Amino acid sequence: MVLVNENFLSLPGNYLFSEINKKVMAFRSRYPDAELIRMGIGDVTRPLAKAVIDAMHQAVSEMSDENTFRGYGPEQGYDFLIKKIIENDFLPRGVNILPEEVFISDGCKSDMGNIGGLFDRENVVAVTDPVYPVYVDSNVMDGRAGQLQASGMWNKVVYLPCTAENGFIPALPDKPADIIYLCYPNNPTGTTLTKAELKKWVDYALETGSLVLFDAAYEAFIAEDTIPHSIYEIDGAKECAIEFRSFSKKAGFTGIRCGYTVVPKVLTVKSAANGKVCLNALWNRRQTTKFNGVSYITQRAAEAVYTPEGKKQCDENSAYYMKNAAIIRSGLKKIGFNVYGGVNAPYIWFSTPDNSGSWHFFDRMLREIHVIGTPGVGFGPSGEGYIRLTAFGSREDTIAAMKRFESWTL
Ligand code: MLT
């Protein structure tokens, strides 16, 4: 008889965005004529940049010719893309990354979910709260989270509350934490950490021997100079951090799938039997065994993001979304909501104006103004009483949604 991985059974019923989808489908079947505006999942709506499309066409042509056809590529990614990543995303910020430290993948979500496989079950995990659900759920699957409490917290996870009261800046853990997940610019709150604030985390990790898993999927939306784009802008971070990047939001690749992970060669963790072990070698071993690389066509598409036209076109799309963010921010503020984020990130986070729970307000928004948001509590207990809206919709929908909020009698 096959025994199941019991950890899966302790997960709550659905992944957050599947749960929302279920509710929306049920609403839709009851009210098929309702004109819904989707501001829930952070999925992009602008078409791919022309430079990206041209590169994909070119790559498809290469695949159709026996002289240029390519089969399996390197599991770690093609050199042409890795070189462009280093030259564009790191060198201009004074960060030297070696080609062997970059691993191209099918996106940040997969890597953030899979990285846990490298670590012992007994490690204590710390997460900011609210948090992107993948970090917690994947640790539940790995058996590292313990039991789910009535509070909505897992008893073995250290939660670092981020609320309006502390300006959404997490305090350093007050109990030992081995693996710390940080996502900045933050999903879901849309807030950021300055270099000085991020330095506290790097110093803490170096001092305590913990590891920071730094999700920088939203770095392309940073507008302010004081905000770091990479954790490696902080001295010493290569000895204590892995960084995850994504083309999903930066270049509209949510449906194409491409991202990358930087695992510095100087980064080590402890093995009871072997002393210090190099995480770069372990991740390489994991990827070569379980992953066959991202398609050539996709990697050529990602390479085109770094051409002058590609940069310009992708930046235009990011600016479009950030204009939406500004419209949402000012629209909600105008009607008296407490609004956060949306300046260096495409997410706007607001507290429910009637002090109701997140799901209650989510339901009201859906029922009364037909706008779909994401309930803050779905991201963790400290998200209770908040709602997240994304700026990734069309301009038309964004403006229409704000009009609906404005004329809504709460
Ligand atoms: C979100 O809405 O939080 C994101 O789109 C989810 C993701 O990037 O996987």
C-alpha cells in the first residue's frame, strides 16, 4: 500500500488564488451578466514587447532548420542569456556575479518552492507576515512548518508581522530562525526596504549563520533611488543569501515562464557529516537531476528584454502599470481609505474601511461593485483587515474600478 506524504494533507484546502477563483466562478454562474473587474491575482495584461516577439519568431525559425535546430540545452541556461543578466541586472549596481552562479528557470515560483529540498526538515523558517503563500505552503509540503494553529499560524514557523503599526518593516526575529524569506519590493503589501533596513537582515544572517531567500521578482518597478534592486548590493550578502528573479512582471512573461536564481559560490551551509557544503553545487545537482532547462525560444525571448528596444518597450509597460498604481492609490485615498504600497511595486494594499475581515470585504467588493481583489488574510494572519489590488489590469478597467469605488455607498 502506498503511503502518502502526510504533509500535503495538513495543507489548507486550496492555494489562495485557486480559492479566489472558485468564489469568482460561483458568483459568475449566479450572475452571468455582472461585469467583473479583475484586480486579484497579479497577472499582467499588456502584450509582450515587440523585441521579445521578434526574438521568439527568429528562434522558431532556427528550430525549423536542421542547421540551427537545438535539442536539450544546458540545464542551467544558455550562456547568451546569463551574460546579459549579469551585464544588465548586476554590473551597473556594482555587483559581480559569476556565470556559474546564475541558474535560469521557468520562474521564481518554481525555484522558491523547490529550494526547500536542499535543507534539513529541522531548520526553523521565518516569514514576513503577510507573505506570498508559496513560501509557507512549500515548507508545509517539506514537513518543516509543524501544525496549523487556530490563529492561522503554523507552530514551527516564525512570523514577522508587517502592519501599518510598524510601517510594514519587519523586526528581526526574536527567536532563532535558520531560513528567512524576504520579498522586496513586497508582495503583497507593495512596500519596500531601504538599503539600511536590508543591511540589518544581511548583518543578522551573517551573525547568526542563517540564510536569506530573497525574492526580487518586483525589482523592475522600483522608482526610488534609496531602494536596493538586489540583496547583493549589501556587503556580505553573497555569504548569506540566494536571490530569485523573474521575467513575469518585468517583461510580461507570466504565460511564457522564465526567471532565474543566483546562488553565490561562497554560500555554504552546515552538514553534520561533512562540515561546510556549497549550496551552488547542491542546487546545480538538483537542477541537473530534476530540470531540463527552459526552452531555447523562451531564453532568446528573455535575452531580447535586454536589447535597447526590449528595455524601452518593457519599461513602457512597467510605466503603464505604475500609472495604474498611482490611479488606484489616489482613487482609494480620495474616498478616505488607508492606502499603502503602489509606489515602488505594482500592488496596492489598503485596510478595509469598515474594519471588517478581509474575506468579508472581498465578498462585498465582488457582490456590490463587481471588483475582484485579494483578501489580505489569505497571505497570513497579519493581513487580516486588508485587501490587495493589483495594478496589472488595463487602464480602462483600472479607471472603471476606481469609479465604482467612488460611487459605492459603504
Ligand atoms: C500574485 O498575485 O501574488 C502573483 O501573481 C502570484 C505569482 O506571481 O505567482
